[in-house]
Amino acid sequence: MNTEEARTRLLTERARIEELRHAANRLTADHQEAAERELSSAEQHPAELASETIGLEIDHSVLQHAELELAELEAAVKRVDGGVYGRCEACGEPISEARLEAIPTARFCIVDQAKQDKNGRRNGH
Ligand SMILES: [Zn+2]
């Protein structure tokens, strides 16, 4: 994958996630309105109020995920600009094409990613 291809892919993905975030934001606002309406009639519909609350939590996790993805994409675009895209941040070796195809925002080669994941688990995340 050359630099221009990588950049186009990352920007396309960013646009898609920004749309997703926008949709999730709107959905959250709708849910909040619905939940507020439910509050006035909560005594009659306790089960419905509970389901609205669960819906809100799902939306927030979608939003959080979208924010994380956007941050990763921003970082990847910066690496493209800096000419270090597709290189492992730990060992400096090129990340395989197949891996970048699957995960365009990959920061590490498979070996170092495994180490990162292991560290993360040890720290309780
Ligand atoms: Zn590496």
C-alpha cells in the first residue's frame, strides 16, 4: 500500500466513523427526550423506562468506540504525513500488508501487538 492509498483509506474510514458518531449522537438525543417523556409516566411504565436506560448505555459505548477509532485514525494520518505509516512503533519493522489491510490504524507488528495486549492484561485492563 503506498502513502496516497493509505491516506485515502484512512480519510474514507474517518468520514464513515464521523457519520456513525453523528448518528449515535442523534440517537442519544432522541433517547434522552424519550426518557424524559417517560419520566412523567414512569409509574405506569417502569419496564419501558428501564429499556430506555439500557438503550442510552449502548449508545454511549458506540460513541466512545467511535471517539477512540477517530483518535486512532488521526494518529495514523499523522504517521502517513510523517512518513512512518506502516512501521511498528516498537521495533521499527514494516507491518505486513495483510495486517494493514485488516487494521489500517495498526501501530505495531503482530509480535509487538501481542506484547502490548499482554501488558494491558497484566495491568488489569
Ligand atoms: Zn514490532
